[in-house]
Amino acid sequence: MERKEFTILIADDEEGILEVLDNFLSGAGFNVKTAEDGLKAIEFLEKEIFDVVLVDLKMPGATGIDVLIRVKQIDPEIPVIIFTGYASISTSLKAIKEGAYDYILKPFQLEEVAVTIKNACERIKLVRENQELVENLKETLKELKSLKESRRLLKAKLDKVNREIENRQESLAERVSFMDSLPYQATLPLHYKQRRREDRGFVFNELKRLGELKEEKVIDEEEFNICKEKIIAKL
């Protein structure tokens, strides 16, 4: 029964029972805290964290039922085991209805206590694993939702870029169509669609020839400026 990760609170007004249970459960690997009455147990509960609580039904200051109620207010999942005598079985059953995990009749055998605590620890372990699983699922759903939103934003950005590209392509097509329709296209030695040169001398020659075409009135001022911009762009 090695359960070193669990801490147990034992509350009983009988010093001998506290000592026996403390030695037995500490030897089994539990962290044990003892309280000599119900008020002390409640004080410990409000300051420290416990995994399982063993409490006598009848104690001075605060009864086992009082301790049980306070435990459930702090954490409803903490198993509470009630110690009781034969004469108080009906009260113990009432405690079960109030949320107690189980009850043990006095006088008890240590083996009986060991089995009950082992079952209680298994229960709290399953509860914690379930809570962890739920939290992991929530986190996963949150990440998936965030990923879905990121994909949506990315798609929106890509759609915007595609629209801009399409608009630029349409604008470029319109400009090329306009240049193709100019009357000097057949005589002008510029060949914008096929010819791309880095030679500055060639560009200067094109500018010179463009000026001659303007003087010869082959092209007008607007056409001259359009072609001039394209030629200068090669520099």
C-alpha cells in the first residue's frame, strides 16, 4: 500500500487511536497529520491540503459531521471516512448521505482501515486523472479553435493578395493593349514585349529615335511621354 503522494488527516479524541493509525499509515508510506478534536481538524483543513480525511463521528468541539460538511465546502472530491460505534450506525448512514465516502465500525482492524483507505486513494486518483483529462481536452479544443482562426485569417490574407495580383495583371493587360493600339507601333523600334536590354547606349539611342519620331509628327506629345517613361525605366 505505497501511496507516498497522498496526505491523510486523522481526527479522533482518543489519543491511543491517533497514535496507532499514525504509526500504521506513516509506515505504509502516507503523509499523516493528526488532530485531537473536530475544531483542530477544521483548522488544519483551512490551512493545508489533504487527500483523504479519517474522522471520528463523536468528538468535542466539532463532530465528525461538522468536519465532513467543512471538507465538502473546501473540496467535494476529498474522500471522508467516518469512525463510529455500533450505537451510531444510523448516524453514520446519514453521514454517507451527506457525502461521506465510507464508515468504519469501532473497534476496527488495521487491515480494514488499509483496504478502505486504499480504495479511497484509488478513487481520488481516478478523479484527478479525469480532471486532468478534461483540462487537457479543454486546452486542446482551445488550441484547435485558435488554429482554425489562424487558418481563417491566413486564407483571408491570401485571398486579398490574390485579388491584388489579379487587379495588377488586369491593369498591366490594359496598358499593353493600349500600347499595341498606338499608330506608331509598326515603325517605332522599341519592341517592348520582346526586347529587354541593359545597355545604356541602346537606351539613349531609343530616346534619340523617339525624339525624331515626335519631330516628324509620327507620334504626339502623349504618346511621346508614355514611351519616354518606358525607355527611362530601363536605365
